[in-house]
Amino acid sequence: MNTKTALPAHGRKHEDVLAELAGYAEGDPDYRHGRLWSLVYYLDEQHEAFLGRAYQAFSSANGLNPTAFKSLKRLETDIIAGVSDLLHGTPEVCGVVTSGGTESCLLAVKTYRDLARRRGVKRPEMVLPTTAHVAWFKASEYFGVKVRLLPLDGDLRADVSQLRRRLNRNTVMVLGSAPGYPHGTIDAIDAMAEIALERGIPLHVDACVGGFILPFMAMNGRSLPRWDYRVPGVTSISADIHKYGFASKGASTITYRNLDILKHQMFVHQDWPGGVFASPALLGTRPGGAYAAAWAAMQHFGKDGYCVLARRTLEAFDRLREGVAAIDGLRVLGDPSGPLLAYGSIDPQVNIYAVGDQMDARGWNVNRLQNPDGLHAMITANHLQVVEPYLRDLRDAVQAVRANPALARSGSAATYGLISHLPLRGMVRKQVLDLFAQMYRAGGGDVDLHQMPPPPGGLRGQAQRWLERAAQWYVQRRQARGGRR
């Protein structure tokens, strides 16, 4: 075991502990200066300090029992009321604060599975767009709800023309995204909800990303399709406050059109020796600090403050979209309205994953996409300061890859290219699971599946060698069978 991080025999001074904590962050991505394009929603140190003070004021409070900490229930009530207002909800819209988008998504699946049990559904299914967030596939695995995938249309939105044929008596819910994470496109919620309503099937809108920016984009004049409670047939919406709401991590919401639906999310156990137990969401202990910081962020910004942030975000998004489209060899994927941007290559000599490696080498931290291959940016107001440096480096990265195609055969470009295109998906899953699990072995581990170039040897090198062998085996197998799959 790594004794440096084990429980010390003797306690340490606050200052020493905090100094060591600060040192641990030295290798983390530079999100403060706009070099990171996912995971973090950062404005400035003043806002961080404000959130910290709000969080600290309720850091020991526990939302497990709403009759004990009435302050937290009041904060939650205010938060849900504010979210309902943003989403054009009626007075009957209700919901809870959750620990994040994943919990919100899990809860929706659990709720609609249990709701369907009332009509005798024993083999539940749900219809998800191909671009649904991975949290929905996790929910499928956790709650035993089979996924029926809805393909994409030419704009990388859920293909509504294929929806009816995927519905059956076992369908417990349909999902639409606003927007979808991979390409930033908003699914045709109006059309999807019309079909779902016709069949009496609930429709959930995953607005974990969009819930706290799409309304303010619209207030700023951006033309957007209807996607919220204005659409008949939309029965629930998830929206994260810790994304474009700029709250501390650990704050999302799930709201339902009425209490009759929300009841199926709740858990009650009446025979526990510890007393009758009731819980509205997945967590038992619910950290009061997250409630307080979310409430504080919403009160601080208000609608006008969020409109300012959305305006800055859209300026950055529009400039980046235009800049990417102007680079020879690149194309924007889909037809996003903001704030998410994805782009790929239309030049056979420009491997987009190699471009990603070049951007990483220039100090940017960018995400990779697959199906189709691409790079991804989750754009915030903080990125407005780095639009021109980013585009300049992107142009240089494309030129470097075009001048040296061999870059596609090294670094994460080689490995991620193999991962995304190798047809033996079960084998890929098993190998990634084995490597990922090494991070959690006793004593800890260090694995990065796609962001950094592979070091000599080590787990990352093992992954690349395994994938190369798997790819060679597959090619040889196809050749032996005359090119047939």
C-alpha cells in the first residue's frame, strides 16, 4: 500500500494538509484559463469563493430527512420552483434536487419502469437515441430496462421517422436530448412527444446540459425548437445546476409534470427497526452544501445574469463554429445551436485523432468522439478569452497532420482510432474494463484511456498492443474468409 496516502498515525496541521492538497492539483487540466473543454464550468476565483462560502454554511447539514433540516427543504423548494419557471412548467410541476445528471437519469428510468408495472409490464424497454448520454445505458444495466436504439438523421438528431416502429407494449419511456452531448443537436422533441402522447408513453427530456443555458439563449434571441414543458407529452426533464448554472459540483434536478408521476420515484420502507424510512431519490444522505451553493448561484445570477453568461457563451460558440468551418479539411458535425461543438475531418490526409494529439501537445485538453470520428468542445463563457489562440493552434495542428500522415499511427490517434473502429466491441469492452479496473486496485492505479499519448509499456501501452493484436487478428480472419464479415 502507498503509505504516503494511508491514514497517518498522528494528525497533521490544517496548513500542512491544505498545502499538500494544493500540490496534488498541479497535474490537473488548466481549466482556469480556458484550456479544458469539458468536465468543469468555471468563471473566476471570486465566484468560486462565493460558492465555497455558501457550501460551507451548510456543509454538515443533511437532506436525508426533510422534516429535520427544514432549511434544506426550503432551498430545494425554491430551486425546483425556479427550474420549473425556466422550463415553462405549470404550477403542478414538481421534483427534487439530485447529486448530478447521472442520478437524475437513473431516477427517470426507475420511475417509468415502476409506473409501467401498474399496467403489467414485466419486460420493460425504453427507446433512446444513439446519442443518448451514457448515463441512460448505465440506468438500463442497473434497473433491467432493455434499450431500443433510435438511429440519427442527416443532422445527427434522433430520427423521428423510425420512432413508431420501436414502440411496443413493453415501452416504458422515450428519451429526447436538449441538446445531445456528442454533437450539440436538439432532438425534435415536438414530434417525438406527439408520437409518445398518442401511444400513452412518457417522454423524458435530458436537458442536463441545456437546462440552464437554452432558456437564456432563447431570451437572447437565439431561435430554438420547443423542447420543454410547453410541449404536450413531455412528462419529465432533467437539468443540471452544476453545469451552466455554475453551482458547485453535486447539483442537478429532475422535475415531473405532476406528483402522480414523481411518487413512483420515491422509496418507502415501513418495517425497518430503525423506523419508517422514506427517500425521494437515490441517495440517503444528501449533502446540504450542494443545496446551498446551487440556491446561492441561482439567486446571485438571476435571469439577467444568466443571460449575460449565455451571451458570452454564444459569442464564443459562434466564433469557434465559424472558425472551425473555415479551416480546410474540417467540418462541423451536425447542426448545433450551441453551446456544444463537434467537428471532424473531410480530408483523408487529416486524421482527426492525430489533430487531437497535436492540440493536446499545444496545451489544450480536448475530448474525442466516435461514430463519426471527431473532436468535441463544451463551450462556456470562460472560453471567450481563448477563441483566437484555440483556432490558431487548430489550424497549425491540421497543417502538421496533413504534412506528416504518420502521426495517425502514433500516440492516442493510433489507439483511439483502433478502439473506435474495431468491430469486436465485446472484446474492446472487456479489455477497457480490465484496464479501467486497475485504477481501483488496492493502492491505486493510473490509467488514461484516450487523452494522453501512451507511455512506453505500462497500462496504456498494454492497451495499444492488445488493440493492435486484435485488429490484426480481425483482418487475418476476414482475409481467410474471403473478405466476408
